[in-house]
Amino acid sequence: MPQIQTPITGLTVANGEKLTWGARTYVMGIINVTPDSFSGDGLGNDLASAVDQALRFQDEGADILDIGAESTRPGNVSVSQEEELQRLLPTLEAVANRVKLPISVDTYKAAVARRAVDAGAVIINDIWGLKAEPELAQVAAETGAALILMHNQQGTEYRDLLPDMIASLERSVAIALEAGVSKANIVVDPGIGFGKTPDHNLTVLAELARLKAVGCPILVGTSRKSTLGLLLNLPADQRVEGTAATVSLSIAGGADIVRVHDVKEMVRVCRVTDAVVRGWRPEGWKAS
């Protein structure tokens, strides 16, 4: 039987929530309040549907909710800070009042992040890893919010894929630390589908364990992404099995958090994979 890693308590976020790394995988449910999500699940300004989805995700076993108000799909058109806040804040405030889960805000804009934390977010999920707006690190430091720093770049050229990614993530972490963010509050994300070709994405999954060199917990987001569509020749809403395969492989490679659209299904995938990889067992488990 695999040995359970010694749990390490970290990610002490603004509302006192703590996650224990190594015991099991945490599931982050995606709530898109955009009209143009690549996955077809954008809720736009439908506040009631967003709250219903948040409550459903909570019931299905999500550990964290990630709310985003600007599409990050390839070719998307950036929205202004004002428009992003108009989309984001009503949903974030409503969800924060109804669920008991930590809420992450998916934004790279410092001003948006600050308003989101004021409204109830406790994690800032930055797809540019502080490279777009380094001052976002100051928001995290001042508010105590945790930071998810994703690898991203313009174009898909690398001298050496994994070493280049690791060096970039280390620079992102250094920016956060210099701003006063606690190392225990930093998570890194390899950025599947961002600044990478489909073959790059598969290589990153195959070699994910190398990102442990950065020294932070790892989040992986493969849910419904285009590489799966290319492999399976299926539209975004029919990629649940492909997502499940990559979630399981990510956990085997060291992922601590998985960011997904299909919470119920991926919670089940995580539990079975954790039982094998991490030695996790459900409460009341009786070995024969």
C-alpha cells in the first residue's frame, strides 16, 4: 500500500481556510460569468444560475470555487477593468453569501483582485503569473489572499520546455515573495493550453513531477481543453472522459489541486486516484 505523505498545512488564506497538502487532491470548480467561455458553460449575467451552480458544486464535493469574468480562451478580446468588475462582483458577492467554500477569483488585474477580495474571494488565480501586473502581488500580501501563479507566455517557442517553464515560475514566485506574500500561500500552475502547442501540453503532463522543483503545491487545469478535443475529435462538452484521464495522470504526477468543469465526475476520479497514489481512504473504510 502506498505511504501517505506527511501532511503539510499550508495555504492559510484570508478567511482562515487551510488546505493540507499530500493527504488528498483538492477539486476547484469553475464558474464562468462570461458570455464567451471556450467550454460552452459561460453564464454571462445570469446570477441565479451562477449561485445554483456554486451550490451544486458544493454538494458534489468541490473544495474551492473559481469565479472568472473574462474569457482566457485563445483569441479572446480583453475586457476593461470596469466591465470585468460589473460581471464579477454581483456573482462573487452572491456566491460568498451562500456557500461555505473558499472562493478564488480568476483575474490578472490588481484592481479587480483587490475588489474581489473585499467582496469575499480568498485566493487570486493569475493566468500571467504576475508578469502582466506585478502589483497584484502587493494585493495578495496586503490582504492575506493566496496566489495561484500560472505559467504563460506569448507564442510557443522554447529553448527547453520544462526548464524554461520552471525558471519562469520561479521568477513569478520570487516576485510574490519580494512583495511579502508568504510562501505557504503560493500555488503554481503549469498553464496547460497557454503558450504551448498540443504536444507541449502532453509533454508537461508526462513530466509534471519536475515542477516540484519550484517548491510550491501544484494546480493543474486540463478540463475540456482543446488538446483533448484534438485527441478525441469531440466538442468541449463531450470531453469528460478525456478530462478524467488527465486529472488522474496529473495526480500521479504530483498535482495537489485540479481545476474542473465537471465537479461530480472529477471528485470521483480524484478519490480513486488518491486511494492508489496517496493512500487516501474514505471515512469508515474497513480493509478486509
